[in-house]
Amino acid sequence: MLSTLIEAYEATHWPIDPPDAVEAIRFRMEQSGLGHADLARLVGSRSRASEILRRKRPLTLEQAWKLHEQWQIPAEALLRPASPAEKH
């Protein structure tokens, strides 16, 4: 019972936001040994992959779906709008 109370307290006072799309993609690439070329195959081109990773271009719904289905990245991380601090 104590652990449940602690979890509730921590969730209220120190919530952990899910990663944004770029952080989630980079994490999956690092963890799975995937490279820029692998991402380019999914999103259409190397230049598009670079723009996504540099936050110059948002993911399309189709790209997000492919990343979710093929790389098992949680959809909520891929579809969450970027906060102003995340937009460079």
C-alpha cells in the first residue's frame, strides 16, 4: 500500500513526460543499431530523415505510423505535439 501512495505522489509532483518524436526515434536507433539510412528508407529519403532529426520537418501521419509499426516506437511519442522548448 505504501508503494502505491509513493507512486501516486511522484506522479503528481514529478511527472515524467514521454519523449518527443525525435528523442524517441534517436533512442530506438541507438538501442537497435539502426542508422540514418534505415530511417531514410522509412521516411522516404536521406534529406527528409535529416530534416526530421534536426527538427526542421515534422513527421507525417504515415511516417509516424510506419515508425510505430516497424520500429515499435509508441504512437503517443510520435504523435505528441512538440512543446515550444522542443522547437528549435
